[in-house]
Amino acid sequence: MENEKKEGGNSNDYRNDLVKITIKNKPYPIHRGNQKVSAIKELGGINPNHILVEIIDGRLVDLPNDGSVTIKGGEVFNSHPPIGDNS
């Protein structure tokens, strides 16, 4: 049998890098580290035109569509349509 642990680090084994985040009250696995806002929206099935919001200490923080977030695990996200959108 082949040993699952790789010598010299985890460059090829990302299973240990997976953490859970919550998007619109549903848990999702995602890789730890820097993630694009667009990737989180896609993961959670959020309309790309909506604003992704991170809930930090009970506060809603709008995230820029072209931005990114550092994922550590346990982050909570939601979304809302753009304010002032005339669509």
C-alpha cells in the first residue's frame, strides 16, 4: 500500500487545506488561503451581479466583486442585490 503522507510537505495533497465556510446558511468546503470573491459566489450559487457580504462580528461587510478574501475556516457569507440598481 502506498503511504498517503507525502514527504517534504503538502504541495500535491490539498485535502488537509480544505475548511468549511457558510454561504447563505449552507456549509461548503473550500481551500484555505486567498480566494477570489467571484469564486466564493460561484461556489454558493450566488448571482454574479449581487454583492457578496461577509458577516464579521455581527457586522455585514460588502466585498468588492474584483476583490479577494483570506479563508481560514468558519467564515460566514451572504449576498444582496446592488443598492440603487434600476434593473
